[in-house]
Amino acid sequence: MSSFQTQDADFERRVRESFSRQHVMSMIGASLRRVEPGAIDIALPFRDELTQQNGYIHAGILTTVADSACGYAAYTLMPAGSGVLSVEFKVNLLRPAVGELFVAEARVVKAGATLTVTRCDVYGWAAEEAKLVATMLATMIRR
Amino acid sequence: MSSFQTQDADFERRVRESFSRQHVMSMIGASLRRVEPGAIDIALPFRDELTQQNGYIHAGILTTVADSACGYAAYTLMPAGSGVLSVEFKVNLLRPAVGELFVAEARVVKAGATLTVTRCDVYGWAAEEAKLVATMLATMIRR
Amino acid sequence: MSSFQTQDADFERRVRESFSRQHVMSMIGASLRRVEPGAIDIALPFRDELTQQNGYIHAGILTTVADSACGYAAYTLMPAGSGVLSVEFKVNLLRPAVGELFVAEARVVKAGATLTVTRCDVYGWAAEEAKLVATMLATMIRR
Amino acid sequence: MSSFQTQDADFERRVRESFSRQHVMSMIGASLRRVEPGAIDIALPFRDELTQQNGYIHAGILTTVADSACGYAAYTLMPAGSGVLSVEFKVNLLRPAVGELFVAEARVVKAGATLTVTRCDVYGWAAEEAKLVATMLATMIRR
């Protein structure tokens, strides 16, 4: 999680444009919060329609924002003209996803020419306090 | 993936009742297709609002149905009065999630008193043909 | 886990030659048992020096044979002149690794031009009976 | 990765005693370097007999030290009388495992009554410089 050099000065516009084409992001109410070289934060306010049987945000929805955050974190470091796809990810659910707001914070661990490995911590915010609710380790591929 | 004995004759009602409380399932349009001891299938018709930047179903949405399928597959084998939560899962995305219908087929690999390990294959159906688009390996906990 | 076509008629010689260069395989006493297109089995007899604190085979040693089995299963389907490296793997430990002999059975799930996804089940054999002790889901890359 | 409180003042003796019973650690030449609440480092000098086909340390051997480091990191926070077992782990191989010495640095992410989640970064040291060669995300269970 060192500092990263971009290969494309226009990376932020590229990320925002691709994010706006992810229809699922607007459906669940997620938005980009941070777009920096090797680092993406995505925010997701609590909504009752995103819940599982106990009223917590469903693990798959946390995964949806974490996966997009990891993908775009990798994408910030790719050359112009690239596309990005998820190869695989693993998620540990650490606490019930309780809170008013969830923030997925993805950081690149290792950027390669073809594959990029990223981590993402997802925090649940309640009463001004953040708790780590999930963590992802993911592999992304440049296309 | 052998045959499994239930500990609760009423497992199907229990699964269907819990599934109906997962608000996210109705939001994305997913429905239960198979409810058997150690085996759950969940169907998800294609919807444009579930897509990522290339028009494929978002990996996180495939994960959402696969995670619920794994959780309920584990749940079929738990005693009455149990709850189930995801500990962790890993997903490999094998092909672009193209198709008219997606079916997540979860099967229990090993059921324990506390932890249950499950697999889930997600197929995309187009023109009467199914292709494997993702596979999950997950750990569930009884609560 | 369908049937696979090789791109190189000489795949078996290539796998055996590479396996013989994995010094760790001879150190732990592992040997190739099956070499078929998309399928590799590796056998590992119990040895006390491979154990963890309870006298079971260490999870990392099961992983060592499962990873080689997955890598070579992927390698059987690659063109002549290729190399293979592990991108990542996830392992669930299902039962204590008790037995006289362990067999890692790897099968290709999806073979791609660059990445190949494989599964591996590891069985522990005791008194003529096999029990599933671990399962791996892995991504391999052609080099 | 915050600071952790132990429940057993004698945790270090307990970790060292258990480590000494892991026969595989002495077979591969690994040793404990750091034993602190929620944090374990294990060192492994390069040995030719631990290599895969290209002369790098085999991914399964890196996993062996990372898994023990994660298990003992979790174990430092468990009450006296506990045992610890691996539930599952996922490893990303980031660079060829080249170097004179490898150090697996495990840190607890979330300690629970039953399950503990840990991360482990494995560094390869060559000419006084460390490079991250692998990273693990693991779940441990108290027994």
C-alpha cells in the first residue's frame, strides 16, 4: 500500500465515466467518494431494501460496493484505453452490517501489467463511529 | 456432495420464511427454485439495472444470489431454532455474466455443528444453453 | 468439469519433467498419481515430520500438494513452451488431516488463454476409507 | 489492526510450546521471530529443497509459514486452555518468492469468541531489501 504512479493523467475522468455506467450502483444508491491513484472509496447509505433476513445489509451488497471499489482502484493505475474485470475475490464478514452509512475503502496492494491485487475494508458508520464490518482481497485483470 | 439428513422436518418452511425476509432478493428479482436437504437453487432473471459498465450482471449481484443460496443450503441441515450467517466466501468469475436467466446452485460440501462449507455454481442461460459464469466456496456459521 | 482437449500431445512428459524439478515434492514425499487432460492427482503418505501441533498433517502441506496438483492440471491444457504459476488459491480445511495417505485430486473448472481456474479435493485415507479433509479453489496463470 | 488485550498473561509460553510441537516448522527451518498480542512473525531462510520448478520457494511452503503465523496470532488472544485450528485461508502470490530470507507477518484483524480473522504479509528479503511476495487472509477457530 505504497504510493502509486498513474500511467494516464486522465484516470479520474475515466473512473467516473465507467462508474456512471454501472447501473447497479445507482440502483443501490452507491456513490464515489475518493478517486486517487491506487485508492477508491465508495459510500452506500443504509436502505431497508438492501437487507438480509436480520435487517443487516446483505453480504452480497457489501461485496458489490467492495468489488467496484477494488476494480476502480486497480483501474486508476492502468493505461488509457484499458478495461478492467474481476478475476476473483474473497470476503470475510466481520460484524453484522449495522449502520447508517457504509464506506468501502479499496487500496491497491500490487499493480502488475496484467493482474492487480487489491484490498478493501468496508466500514459501517453509526453515531459518528466507524466499525470494520467486512474485508475483501481481490484480483483484477486488465483487458 | 453426498446425501444429507435433515435435523428438522420443517426445514423447507423455515428456509422460505427467512428468504421472504431478505428484502434484497425481491429488490433484484431473485426467487427460490429448489429447496432440498443440502441443496438450494436461486434464479435471477437478467435486468439492466443490475449491470456493471459492460452491460453484464455485476459480480456482486451474482455473489448476492450465490451467498444466499449457500447460506440456505447450510440452513436446510441445521436444527430448528438456528440462525445462519456468512463467515466468508470466495468467488471466481469465469465468464462475462451474459444471459437471460442466472441460476445459483449451492450444495453443501461439509456440514458441521458450528460451521458448514458449501459450494455454489452460477450458470447463465441464453438460448436454452447454460454456461458456468461464476463459482463460490463459502463458510457459514450457525447462530 | 467437462472433458478437455490438450493443445500439446506431449503434455504428460512436460508435467512429469516439471514435477521432478519441484524439490519440495521429493522433500515431503509426494508423487504424481494421475496425469490426464485437465486432471492431476498427487499422493502424499503420512509422515510425522509434516505435522502440526496435534499430530495432523499441517494445512500448509496439504496446500502444497493441492497447489501443485492445481497448477499441473492447468498445465496439461496449455500449449507447448508455456510455464505455469499460481495467482491465488483459497483452501477450506474440513476435517483434521488424519490418515495413512493423502490424495489431492485437481480438476480444471475453466481453462482460458491466460488464466485457468481449478478445484482440488484432498482426501485422507485410513483403513481403506477416504474422507474429504480439504478443498481448494485456485487461479493459475500461463507464462 | 488495532491494539489487542490478551486474556492469558502466559500467552507467549503457550505459543512457543505449541510451535515447538509443529514438526513441520523444524523440517522446513522456520522459527518464531515475534510473539505479541495479536501479532506473530515467523522467519524462513531460503533452502533449495523448498523450491518449485523455477527455483522459487513453493507457494505451499509460504502458505505453511503464513498459516502458522495467522493461527498463533489468533492464539495469543485466546483464553488459557484453548486450542486453535485453521478454518480456511486465501493466499495471493504477488511476486516470485526470491530471496535469502522470508518473513511472514501475521496480524489479527478481528478477534471473536469462536472465530478470529487474521491477515499475513510475507516478505522476501534480498540484499537488505524486503519485497512483499504473498498475502493471506485467514479464519481461525478456537477449540
